[in-house]
Amino acid sequence: MSPSANPGEPHRELLPTATGRQVRATLAELMRGRRLLAVRAFGLLVGSTAVGLLTAPVLGRIVDLVVDGRPASAITGPALLLGLIALVQGASLAFGLSLVARLGEGMLAQLRERFIDRVLDLPLEQVERAGSGDLTARVTGDVTVIAEAVRNALPQLARSLLTIGLTLVGLAVLDWRFMLAALLAVPVQLHTVRWYARHATPLYASQRVALGVQQQQLLDTVAGAGTVRAFRLTEPHLERVAGRSSAAVDLTLRGIRLMTRFFGRLNIAEFIGLSAVLVTGFLLVRADAVSVGTASAAALYFHNLFGPLNAALSLVDDAQSAAASLVRLVGVTRLPAARREEDRPVPVDGTIEAKDLRHAYTPGHDVLHDVTISVAANERVALVGASGAGKTTLAKLIAGIHQANGGTIRLGGVPIDDLGAAVAGRTVALISQEVHVFAGPLAEDLRLAGPDATDDELLAALDRVGALGWVRALPDGLGTVVGDGGHRLTSAQAQQLALARLTLAAPPVAILDEATAEAGSAGARLLETAAARALDGRTGLVVAHRLTQAVSADRIIVLDAGRVAETGTHDELVAAGGRYAALWAAWAGTRQNGSTPERGSQRGAGPVTGGQ
Ligand SMILES: Nc1ncnc2c1ncn2[C@@H]1O[C@H](COP(=O)(O)OP(=O)(O)OP(=O)(O)O)[C@@H](O)[C@H]1O
């Protein structure tokens, strides 16, 4: 875990990065099952490079023919051979490169799947501690960098290295002294690459961290824009964004300067090598050891090395970036795997047992204190309390969205942590006020909850929550495109869709948080009926913002400042004359005064939440 990049800023526990050994082990695992593909790809690249190397000697032969004063017709054969070489080389190279790309893409896809698998298993708390910017930067930036490398750098690098190796062999075949001359460039190149790698590795690593921190700052500022404006924090926030952006820009500029110096040094190496080969050629021709054509072929070979050498060396740059990104992706994929789904215990029913739950969003500020509740299978319980009493927090803990800081939660007798994301998702569903309508045909939106549901089943689910009428009236019925860019649904309709999804998913436990709070009174009654029908046959925990929701519940749990204050049926609690009775009296009073209790009661403005 690395600390925050900027001293003086709040400490962030970034997601883990992998060690070199872990990266190698992961690559070896990804390679398994792809060996044949790798061998075929490599074989084709070697073949195409070897064929390509025939060009220089054939050109040398043409030079010799010209020097010997042979007629033009003598050149026809070598010229045709050049054409053939180009064809064979081009075809085998294209095929080989496509295999290399397929190899790389396959490995990357598998790595990405593993990464997403682990990310979905990560506790929300860990992501929050790291900041969503860190995760976003890994999912977007790092994956893109590696994908680019796999598509371009990896095939090019493989091809360049092969060309370099085989060209040196070709030089040695012409005359070993040519190869020695060419190798004079190598010490300068090696020194250059080591110098570059020494500077580039830390630079790229800090560049990636700086970009992650910058993204996090942007997300924080945008997400909290309302608060930033309300407290007139615009200037300091802009300064912070500017500071983080300029840190990222500075690092990028340093990278560009480094690259310029890198290529400058490589040019010196080329100059040394080519001069040496030309001087050697001159001396050997003068001593009659080789023909002019052979010396020309040697010079061509060395000249042909420039491209692949520069490509390989400059690809060191992409390789460095890709390596820096790879350690960040692999770091997440090596996190302990979640237990396999088939090994997990299965809840036996829809009971909820929460014991001694404690939770704090910021250390030291508990918003739930030793909350113990239990809900029987198929029971309908209403959670009532003032705004900020902790109802949503309790709902989210039971739904497994947040992890409690203390205490235990069992669903159907199984501790929630043992369920794993998939089983927990099938066991408990939470519908909050901010229901999302996914962009696309309405049927697809519903099938998120029941992928195998037939159209008739979808219509039955809609009918159950009273949505069939308006869905039938839509221009294309179930096929109507809804969500962003499509047919806009009212918030009550979106709630009904969420309830229909709930009946399709049919989890044994359902939690409704403010599911009907947005609607006006007529709409609210409609939604309450819909909610009751969606909860039928399963355990229901309803965060009640209007007391009508509590009255019809089997039992009511009253929360007060993060503690359970009372529990009982509506009649029992009214008779007990405690906190609920007071809320009820205030509620009934508001109704008699003729105001709209459904609306007045929301978010601390009315009687239910008015006890604060
Ligand atoms: N993400 C969060 N980060 C920090 N504090 C939070 C967060 N969510 C809730 N809180 C705080 O936790 C306490 C309980 O909030 P919670 O939303 O659970 O109460 P609630 O009873 O559902 O209130 P409401 O009726 O207004 O929805 C409040 O003091 C709230 O400010």
C-alpha cells in the first residue's frame, strides 16, 4: 500500500500494487493454454524476418552485376527475386503480427476479467479509503496503457528484436568483421537504455500516481460542488485542482525531456556503428576480401537496423509505462480471491438477525451504537426515526452495501460476510429513493433482475406493481427505450420499475428505503400498494418516512440517534405512550390541520422525522 502522493494531503491507502515476481507469475498463468498460439506467432515472425534479410544480399548481387558491367537483362532474375521476397515477407509478417495481437488481446482480456472480478468483491470501505479516483485511474488509464502496448508495442517489439538478432547474424555471414564493427554501437546503446530505464521507471510510476490523485481531486470537487459553493470553498478547491494538475503536467514534461535526450544519445550510437561498418567495408574492398556488393549489403544491413533498434529502444518507453500499469492491475488481481460461490453457505430462509451493530463513516463518530434487531422470515418491519437517526445506514449494512465496523449480521442464519457478493445479491435487495433507470429498452431494464424472464413474466411483474397500464401505453410497450436519451419516466414510474425488478429477482429479503417518499399523496398510496405487493412472500424491511407505511407493518422499530429506542406493533407503541406515540400524535395532528402529511413528513420537515 502506498501513501498519498502529496505530503500534507489527507492520507489515502491506495489499492495494492504487485511485486515483479507476482507480475511474472501472473503472466505465466495467463500464458498457460496459449503456448501453441505463442509458438506459431513466434515462428511466423522469425520466418518473415529471415526472408526479409535476403533483400540486402540480393541488392548486393545487383550492385556486383552493375560493377562487373553485365547487361541489364542479368538483373531481371534478382529483381524478380526481390519482388517475391517482399510478397512472402509481407504475408507472413501480417499473419504473424495478427497472431501476436491475438495472443496479447486474449491475455489482456483474461487479466481484465480477473481485475473486474476482484474489484466487484472489494469491500466498499477499501475503495473509499483508496478514493474512487485510484480505482477509476486503474480501470481506465492503466487498462488503456496496457491495451495500447499489447496492440502496438508488443508486436513491434517482438518484430524489432527478431530483426536485430537476425540482422547481426546476417552481418556475420557476410563477414564477421562487419558484425564486430556494427557491435561498436552496442555499448553506447546499452548505456543509453540503462540510463533511461533508471530515470523513467520512477518518473512513470509517480506520473501514474499523480494522475490518480488528480482524478480523485476532480471527482471530489465535482461530487461536492454544492458544498464547495455553499461554503465558498471554490478558490481553495480550484487551487487544489490546479496544483494537482500542474504536478501531473510537470511530470509529463519531464518525461518528454527525458525522451528527447534518450533519442539524442541513440543517434550518437548510430553514427558510431554506421561509420565503423563503412570504414570496414572500405578496408575490406581495398584488400579484395569482399566485393563492393557485399560491402553494400553490409551497409544496408546496418542501415536496416536503425528502424528496429530505435523502435525497440523507444518501445522501452511504452514497456515502462505498461509495466507501471501492469503492477497496478496485477496488484488488485492478486488480492485474496473471494470464496467460490459453490463453497458458500446458503441462507435457509429470509430471517434477518443483526447483533450489536456499530458503524462510523468517520473514525470516532459512531452513527449506529450496538443496534440489535431481528426480523422473522416474511415479516414486514418498518424502520422509523428522525432524520439522521441511522435508518439508511442500518438498511445499507443489512443489504451488504457497507461493512459494519462492529457486530454481526446474519441473513437466513448465515453471516453476511460468508455469503459473498453473488449470493448476497440474490438474498437481499435494496431499493433506495435514487433508483436508476438503465438506458435501453424497458424489457432489458427489467431483465437485469431476471435474465431468463419471458415477456409474459415481465408483464406479470409489471401488473403486480400496478405499472402495466402505463407500460402498455408507451409507444413500443416493453420495447420502448427508456433512461438517458430515451423515453423519460417519472420518479414514481422509476420506483415501480424497481419494484417490478424486485419481484422478478425474488430475493427472500427486500429492503425499501424511502421507496415512496417522492410521490404526492395519490401517487404515494399507489406506490405503497405496489410496495406491499412486491414484498408479499418475502421479508420486508421498510424505511418508513410516512407513518402510513408503519401502521400497516407487522412490527415497527424506532431508531433514535443510532440506537433502537422502541419496538412493537403500531397499537402497542401508541399505547406505550413513548417516542413513537409522540411521532404518531404529531403526524395525526398535521393531518387534521389539513396540510399534506405525505410531503410534509419528508426529510426532517414533518412529524415522522420531526423528532430531531
Ligand atoms: N456517507 C456518509 N458519510 C458520512 N456520514 C454519513 C454518511 N451517510 C450518513 N452519514 C451520517 O450518518 C448519520 C445517519 O445517517 P442516515 O442516513 O443513516 O440516517 P437516516 O435515519 O436514514 O436519515 P434520513 O431520514 O435523513 O435519511 C447522519 O448523521 C448522517 O449525517
